[in-house]
Amino acid sequence: MTRDFATDPEVAADLIRRARSERDASRTGEMSFGNPAIVDHWPCRKRCGAMVGVTEAAVHAFETNNRKLVDMRMEPMGKHEVMWCPDCKRRDDELAALQRGPRGPGSQTEIAGAAPREERPSWMPTPRSERRRKL
């Protein structure tokens, strides 16, 4: 005997419960970390003396990461190792941009003799003048 799912009372009750739970405000919604207002001030990471405003979400993330470090038997971070003031952050970003720049340290230059003068498909034989001699 086959069940007719359109008239089955269990299926109908399940569909009604699903529809109610989709509109339930306590079950849906975005995850929030509370008020984004500044709750604390920590010293700048570069030790310039500036105090940086910290939100509740940042304090929560800092505590969570320190718990993970302790679980891994590593030394937890201090508050002076975390935040940059806007001036130090801008200077640090400018320095990093200069180092990655087109002619800065670490840039790669093309060597003229490294590439062949003309590209040949793999099936095309190499001219005799460019072949190596077997010794």
C-alpha cells in the first residue's frame, strides 16, 4: 500500500511546523556582536604612545584567540601587540606598498637571454644551428 503524501496528516503537520519556524523571529536573524561602540582603549602596537579605541567585538575576538593560544600551550598576546593607531597603520601600509612596488626590493626583472627569440610548437623540429652536439 502506498501513502498519499498530499493527504497524509503527519506530512501536513510537518509542513505547517516548517512554515511557522521559517517566520519565527527568534530562530532567524543575523549574528551580532552587540553594540559596535568603543568600549576600551588599548596602546598602539608600534608603541607611539597613542591610545586606540576598541569595540566589544574586538575584545571578544582578543579573548577567544588568547584562550586558543593557551590551549596550544603558547604564550597569550598582550593588549599592546594588537591594535594600530591610524597614523602608524598608514605608515606601515605605505612602506609595504613601496617594498612591493615595481622597482622596489623583491621585484623581479626579466633576463633578456633567458627566453627564446621565437616560439616554436613542440612538433616543429629545432634548426640544426641551434641543436646541441652530443659529446
